[in-house]
Amino acid sequence: MFSIGEFAQLGRVSVRMLRHYDAIGLLQPAHVDPAGHRFYRAGQLSRLNRVVALKDLGFTLHQVGSILDERVDAAELHGMLRLRRAELEERIAADAARLIRVEVRLTTIAKEGHMHPEEVLLKPIPATRVAELTAVAASYDAEDIGPVIQPLFDDLCRRVETAGVRITGYGIARYEPEADGRVTVHAGVEVSAEAGGDHDFAIVDLPEIESAATIIHRGSMEQTGPTFQTLAHWIDEHGYRGVGLAREVSIDCPPDAPDNWVTELQMTVTRAR
């Protein structure tokens, strides 16, 4: 048998933790001598490993005791651990995404006093023909739009290339709000082709926009907050109001380098009454 100190070292836990497990009946020593010294058998490492694994995966010690008292076999335990790990990985990913959104908001707040309205240009947008795929996002929030728009563009480019349609310009993302809060997402790319056609994507003509407030955004689309804020202030201060959601024209989007992307944001505007 092993003393409590030796067993703690073998199990890579603290003596204090073993005493606590003993006190709550989770892992009791194999023998306690008259002087109160605790001793453990090597076979008890199996239970200790299960206790530590379950605890580290977020189960309470009460839950750990209940699981082990039901004599869960190794296969069942592995299944439980895999499920718990998947849940934790999903939570970590969600927390990481939440932190990114908070950082974006903080960046927007930090730049509130550093607007550059001269960066906004009022201009007409000519009509253009695009190849297009459409999908629906749960909302206009970045965490809902991002997972929809990028795969849509990737799929569109593959289909256009396979069809032999010639791309003549930029990628254009546009959005239509729905009554239930969802957003119809259009991913398009300027092409030279006949309207309609027998393709597994649409070819449509985007009408001319007589007046659009436009601004160049540099960086990933997750970082557009300050740019949109500058655009909104300009529209208000110059007596306009926005119509619909802004288009996003991809001027330069090097793969795997979103911080170097260059995108023009185009907001249709009309004179405020």
C-alpha cells in the first residue's frame, strides 16, 4: 500500500484533495492505522483518475459520486467524456466569438471621437449584371451573417468557373431584411453573360442607384463597426436618410488575410424631409 503522500504523487493530485475526497466519501483510503494515517492501494488509482477526469470536465463532486456509484464501465465513461468535451469545446468557441464581438464594440467606442467624414463620398452607382446565389441568415448580426455569406461566395465562384462564365468585376454582397427579423443574403459577382441562362446560379441585373453614400473599409468584415459609424454620422449630418441595408463591394480580398481586405460600403440615400 501507499501512504497518502505517495498516492497523491502517483495520482498527480494534492494531499489536501485526497483528504477532501475521503471526507465526502468520494474516495476513501483502503486502510487507516490507529494513528489516523491513510493508506491506499494501487487499484484505487482507477477511481481517482475517473474522479479527476469528470471533475475537470465540469461535473460537480456530487455528480461525480453518483456516476461512479452507478458503476459506469470504461466504454460508457468514454462516451460521457466525449460528449462533455464536445459541449465544452462548443462553449469555448462561443465564448471566443463573444470576446471578438466585444472587442469590435470596444474598438468602435474608442474611435467615436476620431471620425473622418471626409472619407465618405456621395456618388451614383451604375447598373451592373451579376451572377448570384441567395440564402437566408437568422439576423443581420455579424455572427449570423458571417457563416452564411462566405460559404455562399465560395460556392458561387466554383459554380461560375465550372460554367465558364467570365467574371468582369468585383464581388457584391447585398441584404434584404425580412418581416420576421431574418435577412436574405445575396452573394454576387460582376459577370459578362446573358441574363437568365441555364445555370445553377442566377444572373440578374442590379439597377442603378442614383445616390449612394460610400466609404472604403480596410480590414475584416468583423471590424466594420467604426466604418459604418462614420458613414451613419455623415448621412445624418448632411441631411440624408439611409434606404435599406448597405451593399458591400469586395475590392481586394486576399485569401487568408482578412485584415488586408478592402471593401466599399454603399448605402442608398435620399434627402430627409
